[in-house]
Amino acid sequence: MLLIPKLEIKSMVKMITFLNEEKVGRVASIDVHGYPQIIPMNFVYVKNDSVDTQIGTNSTGAIYMHSHPVGEKLENMKRNSKVGFEVDSYICFLPSYYFHPTDASQADTLYVSVVIKGNASMVEDTTEKAIALNALMKKYQKEGGYESLSSKMGSVREVTVVKVVPDQIRGKYKIGQHWIPQYRLKMARNIVQRECNSDAKKILKIMGIEMMKNGELRFIKEPVM
């Protein structure tokens, strides 16, 4: 995947943080006819130090997903372990008239995305399965209200956990970092005019800009990933 340097996420830490803030990922496997099958999934990225110390492996981390024990995607992965995994966040549409009064081709979008190429397998070790399932619960049920799963539970043994070990992780983002500061402020004012206040504040925060109570805009950080 060729990326323009200014649009590439440089920090692995920020890519992992982004992955675990997003709720839905898409895993692509190759079916028996050679077509890609893409399925949306709940997932969690678990760093190696969370797993390796307990199961005695050494890796850079992995994507974990729980699954029904039978299905086409599992058959695909057993036949060909090479998969793609993608997560994205739509930030804001930028209408063409922000840039040109009549040229529709100037329309653009602010976004963040991470694409993984790797190998998928079904986790057999019950300790690793329990770690993955607890990490999924921690991500999706932050409020608690449950007891941690253990490797001895029948439910842990019976559920299928899919693991994707990355060969490559690449991230791309466009959140205003490619604009000079004054042009970024100009775009921010356009966004405030087009979007409702609550949406505009969220978008501007991602762009590193704060909307003051008096309506003025100020920089709070450079939007660098």
C-alpha cells in the first residue's frame, strides 16, 4: 500500500489506540471461488505483553475476534490463512464549495483508517482464548457488571476465537494536518457554519482546534498521528 508521507500514520501506538477506540472492523478472507468475503466484526487488538507472558510466545500483538464455530469465513481461513483487516473512522465530508464555487471534483473527506495484512488462525489454547475474550469485554462493556472469564469455563472452550497476526499494519489519515495553520482555521470556520455546533466541536477537536464560548477558534495541538 503506497501512502503519501504526510497522510501516513507514523506512530504504532496511535494506530493501536485508534483500533481499540473503534467498534467495528472488517475482515476479508478469500472464498472457494477466489472472491474476497468481507465481514464486519467486533474485535480487539491485544499487545504482545498482555498475552506472551502468560502463554510463552513472542509477537507484536494480534487482532482477536469471537465467532460462531462454523461459517464460511472460518472455512476460508482454514483453506487460506492470508487475510485483510480494516478499520476506519469517517470524520467529516468537505463539500466542493469549500474549495471552489462550482467544481464538484474538489469535494473531499476527513477520515482515519488502518489496514492490516496478516495471517488468521483459530485459537486453541484456552488461556489465550480467555485473555482475548476478557479484552473484548473490557473494550465493549467498559461499565463492568460481569465476572472475568477463565480458561476452565465451558463457554470459553466452546466459543471460537479468531486471531489475526499482522505481517503489515499501515495507517492513513486526513484531519487537517496537510493544511497550513491559517487554511486549517478557514476550513474549521466552514465546518462550523455547515455542521451543528455539537458535531462541529467534535470534528474541530480531532483537527486540533477548539471552539471558544465566544465563537472564536484557537489551536490546541497539531493534528499529528
